[in-house]
Amino acid sequence: MASAPPLRIWLYSALLVAGILALISLPRWSPWRKPDHAIADHTHQFLDAPSTDGKLRVLGLGSSLLWAATPPALAQVAMPGIDWMRMTKPSAGMGYLEPSLEIIEQNPPDILIIEANLLLPDQNDTTMDELRQDFMLAAKTIVYRITGNAGLVVPPQAYVALVDQREPAQCNAIPSYMRRHVTLNNAANVQTMFNNTAVNRQLTDRLQRLAQRGVRIVVLELRRSELVEQFIMQKKQEWLFRLRQALPPSHHIHYLTSPTYAQQDLYCDGSHMNAAGAHLFALWWAAQLQQLRDER
């Protein structure tokens, strides 16, 4: 029968684990860490920068659907008279985009684009997601240093939180024979999201206050592929009806719906656009922004 490890081994192990957790937690709660606020800081920089030549300042907040549909290369599309920036997060609900609202209330853009999915309840635990992210970053950095790859230090969280501003969304290729199956599975998951009938009333109230101050609010419904939209139609329309009741259209509050594309090869999974889909969307989106500018 194997003997139990000496007590000191358990003590050393506990101290090691505590040390690792302390190192992971230190950047999060240290006084020199920026408040998350990387995103809020980025929003602050955009809104504080002086407008050039009277350009219309348009800020977008959205989920991964907006990230996939508007990669950084969109900025290369001709949009004269418009300063455009967007911040996104992986799933529905405001999550860690919340701090940006305080910045927006202090220094609002001319137009605030908010993807409808953000008005759903948060779909995950933001704090746990951030802790998992910190753990992965710390672990990778330790591995790089142990293996001698000193130059391969994992970027700080400020970069990770803003990765959508620097890189396009990754789209994993799905074999054509599996595409329909994957798309329908994704549709079922999306429908579950709309089963929750709640609307973020705190957010609708904040948007109402911004509208009363003269900020133009555009609620953007980013439509998925035709196959997914058909699958989720009933539940989604019921939720959108409740959203319009909570945030009625008005002179300063508008609803905008993107085109529905039947081609499945424009999407990674039936929801997130690939490069071809984003290119097609960019033409429509640039025209919408120009129209918003002309209507000012």
C-alpha cells in the first residue's frame, strides 16, 4: 500500500497554487491596472479626439456578429464625412461593454449604433470569463519563458480585450457536407437565446435618456443566414416586439435591419459572416452610414 506524501509536500503545493493565483489576480486588482476597461479607455479616446472636417462621429457596440461583419478592413471602404469605430464582445448582452456607456453618456457620439443582441440578458458570467482569460494568458507566458521563447510573451489583457479592433474574426472552414448540420445546430442554440423573454430595461432607459439629449440611436438587427432566420423566426420576432415596446421608435431612435443572404457560403456557421460575407455586407453598411449622415 502506497504511503501518503509527507505533509510538507501538501503545504508546498498549496503555497504554489496560492502564488499562481496571486500572480494572476495581481494585474486585475492592482492600483495601476486600467479600469476594463481597455474598452472604455478606447471608447474614451475615440470620443475625445477632435473631429476632423466636421465628420459625423459614429460609434457601434455589438456582439461577435458585428465583429465578423465589420472587420478592420472596413475602414478602408470609402466613407467620406464619417468617423466610424465599433467595439464588440463575444456573446449577447452588454457584459464588459457596460463601462463604455458611462463614457458615452459623458461625451456622446453623433450616432450610437447598438446591435439588438446587446439588449438581451447577458449570456455568460463576465467575471469568470475574465478570470479564465487571465489564467490562460499567465499560463502561456510562463510556458514561453520556460521554453526560452522570451520574445513570445503573451500580450496583456488590454490587447486581448481590443483584439476585435486589430484582427478580423476567425472563421473555421466547415466541409460542405457538414455545413447544413452545423448551421441547424447553431440555429437551435440561437433560438434558445431568444426563449428568454427579458429585455435589458436598464439599458433601454439609458438609451432613452441619450435620445432625449439629441443623440441618434440606431438599433441594428444583424440577420443571420436565411436558413437560420427561418428556424428562429417566431421566437426572435416575439422578442423584437417586446424590445420595440420597451424602446419605441421615435425621432431619435431608429431600427435598422440588415439584408438576409440566402447563400450559406457567406457564413462560417450560419450566423457569423466569413470574409466574402463581410465584403458584401460592407457595401450595404457604408451606404447606410452615408444615408445617416445625409439625414442629419
